[in-house]
Amino acid sequence: MTPSSTHTLSTNTKTDWRRTHTCGELRKQQVGTRVTLNGWVHARRDHGGVYFVDLRDRYGITQVVLGPELSDAVKLGPEFTISVSGKVVAREPHNVNPNRPTGEIDVVADRLEILSRSNTPPFPIDAEEDVAFETRLKYRYIDLRRPAMQKNFIHRSRFINAMRRAFERQNFVEVETPILTKATPEGARDFLVPSRVHPGEFYALPQSPQLFKQILMVAGMDRYFQVARCFRDEDLRADRQPDFTQLDMEMSFVEEDDIFRTWEQVLHETFRDAMGLDVAIPFPRMSWKEAMERFGIDKPDLRYGLELVDVADWAKQSEFGVFKDTIARGERVMGIRVPAQHPLTRKDIDGLEEQAKSTGAKGLAWWKLAAEGGSGPLSKFTAGEQGQKLRARMQAQDGDTLLFVAGKQSLVWRVLGDLRSALGKKFDLAKGEWRFTWVTSFPMFEYDEQEKRWFSAHHPFTAPVDWSMGGDNPDLSTLSSRAYDLVLNGWELGSGSVRIHRSDVQQKVFSILGIGPEEQTKKFGFLLEALSFGAPPHAGFAIGLDRLCALSLGMDNIRDIVAFPKTASASCLMTDAPSTVAPEQLAEVHIRSVLPPSAQKPA
């Protein structure tokens, strides 16, 4: 059936189809009232010439009764958009639906108007079975009609507005920063926009409002925030889209503690106002080094233990040559104790070893403790005093399984961090409670072995702990930054830092990163000049709203909290974006495609 014109059937002269109430509003108090409802046909049932129609809008569902004079004259299909008018009547007690807020009443219609007909939907709105995500994206306007999806976006709206109010209560000012800006390196590729009026030149879509919010601090704005749209041309993951939303803020004359207290108060008020939850503050804090040593990852899930343990003292005295040689090379041997109440079979351990190898380890050494020595490759090296020392170091008891990895520090952290996460999921330990934590004092620089140069671990505008930067010949691997992350249940919610407010220090950081004086002026001259006009000490933070809203609903993927998400290949199945454009459009912006016509998608 294809859409056609409006069809009106009525037993009275009223012609105004606009609603007087929503489909989730009517109760017994309105019995006897004449009402008009608008919505979609959610379901319909024929009971011997009388039709019962479940009429749905985003507020709820009301059952509408159509007598023979209406039901015989028009056939309603699923998802038809209709308007009905009639009288509210009370249901008989045995017909009350306790699972529906409107379940004590019906609307007996004497007027029906079809506002819009619908093709057969590609999937039922109330479908409980899984619908292919590609189908949901192609017909996103149908998918978004589902009550569960609408609840997600109502929650998102309330959550973000609660955050806005919380910032305003702390005297922050919302300021919009440009979407068309200058290409600057921030760790990901820019989306570029060609200029029509400046041939051969390009704008970039902002990866963040970073430089503008720092300049707002130089301008004396003091406390800024913004619900900001940001764009990064990078590979997608479950928690990432090429265009995303973050709540961005910056403060003047502050240090880390001020940022932490501000955000703790904002999140406490947001969860209280939007969800009725009492989030405990202040949040715990740990350094990046502590997080890596204890959990092998800089975004630890604190809802369960399984912490990493260094066994270097035991390993260098053991008879196990692999461990002894590893320590002699100045590398690490660390382990995880899996308690007896979480038993691991030999098949489980083999699977964990394969996982360890897939992330770079040469193997996974293990020992399952028992009164008679236990089992596993390490059991032959744990007899007598050696075994007792390892038990004591790992705080282990009979029935526990100990897992060990040896190698370079970064590899040991990474492998055991991944194993810890896998074990947390396997034994369903990662559930319940809200465990926030601040992770602080990240490294200032990271060395890329492939490119043979240093990169900023956070971004190049992050202040060092030591403003002298270690003097004239610093050991860059030892420098710490004043960067910090906020982590919730193993997810990084956002990042921030104390900023460099001195032009000379900013220039030195650029030089370390291989950005020479000429390039500094070309790319960042406006920032360096601004910093030379009395820049206040300042710091800031930005939180990913898509991710936070998803986590607040218990989701591990942001796609159902983003209205129109892209696929893993960064395409929109509904609009078929990205797409080619006509040659004359390219000519207007002075662009020529190098792809042959056969390789281009049709416009």
C-alpha cells in the first residue's frame, strides 16, 4: 500500500484534527471528557466488527475503540498516522491493563482522520527479535519510533541539560566556537573543507575547541563551557564516531584540584537530577604509573580486583630460566592471581594463552596451586621454599590459578591488562556500581619506533610537571605531564590537562615535536601571539557525551544513543553519505578528483 491523501470519517461536524492530549496522558480522571489524539497505529484487533487500535506517540499508548460505522469504512495499516476524536470511558475492572499507564481507560472514537498512510514497515516497531543493524540504520526513522530508542534520546536530552544547569550554577558561560577553522595537529586526521573564495585553501572541522577555549581564557572569560560538535577522521570503534559531541570546559587561575572538584560536583548533580542517583564524591585518584602497575591499563575498571603483581624478586632467584633471563635483561615479570572461586579449566587457560600471544607475548606461564604442588608449567619450579615465597608474594591459596607474563614493561602491562579484562567479563565481575577515578600524571611524550620521533602523549598544549622541561638536554622518556583522564568502569570518559600558558615553553614543546620556528608561526602563530598578551594559568577538560550517556544507560556501544550513527566504514546507510558530487560543484571549490569515474559511487 502506498501513501495517499488524507481520509476523514466522522459522525460529527468537528474538523480540527489537532490533539488535545498525548497518547500517554489520559487517566480515569478524564472519563467523560471529549478528546482528540494523534499518533501512529501501533496495533489493531478486530473483535466482531469492533476495532481496537493501539495508538502510539512518544508519550505512550492509548487504546482507541472504533465502532462498525468507522471500522467498516476504512482499513488501517500498521504505522498509519491518524487523528481520532471521541469520549474517554472507563474500562471494566476485568479489562484493566495494569502494565500500561493508560490501561484504565479507552477512547471511544466518533471521528477518524488518516493524516498519512504508511508502506509496510521493514520491521515491526515492537519487534523483540534482533533486527540487523544495517537494516535499522537504513530505516533509522522507523528505528527511532521504537519506544526503547525514544527513551534513550529523552534520557540523553535530560542528562545533557542537567549538566548545563550544573555548570551554570558554578558561574560558567556557554560560548560557541567555530566549526570552520584552521587545520592543526591534535592526534587524529582532520576533515578538510575546501574554500570557494580562497582557491587552493582549506578549512578544517575541529577535532576539539582546544585552541579557541585557551584563547577565551586569554580573553578573560574565566569559566567557559560548550556542548561542542567535534570531528575526527579516524577508524571507528564501538565507542567512537567520526562526528561526536563532547561537553568542553576551561577555567582560569586554577590547577588540577580545581578541575576535579568542579567536575565531581557537576556529575554528582547531573546523575541526581537526571537519574535520581547519588554518585559519591570526591572520586579517587591515581597516577598513570600506579594504574599501569596495578591494572595494566590507564582506564582501569575498579569494580573488581585481579590486580597485577610484580614478582621480580622471586623470578631472579627462581630456577625457571625464562624468568631469570628476563629480569637480567632489565625487563619485567608480573602475574595475576585468579581466586579459586573463579575456576579455570585447562581449556580456559589455553584460550588465555592464545589471547596473550595475539597481543605480543611469547607465552603464558601458569601455576594452579594444590597441597601436593599443583599443576602447570611452573609447578616444577615451585617446590619447597621457592613455592612458599611465590605464594606469599601473590597472596595465593590452594585452588588459585596464577598467570604470569615476562618481557618488556609495556608488553607485560598490555598483555596482563587485556587478560584481566577478559577474566572480568568471563566471571561477570564487571557489573554494578559507578566507579569513577581520576588518572593523573601521564607521560609528557611517547616515542614512535616506526617514525623514529617523539609525539605528545596527550596533545602539544599540555603543561609539563617541570616547567624547565629538564633543562637543555632533557631525557624525554622521564618527563611527566599535567594531563588527566576521568575513567568510569573501565571506560575513558574524557581527558584534560593544565595548559601551557607561557609562549616560550609552548615553543620549546613544538621544537621537541619537530615543529620548527617557521611551521610554528604558520600553524600556531595566533596562539603564540595570544599567549604573549598576559595569558592566565588555565586548565580544562572535555567529556564525551555520547559515551557518558550510553554508560549511564548500561550500554557498551554508543550507536543507540546517537540519532544517526555511521557504520564501521564511516558511511550513512540512510542518506548514502559520503557520495560523489557533480563536477561543477567541485570546480566551484577548485577541486579535481583523481579517482577514475569507474571507481566513484553514483551521485
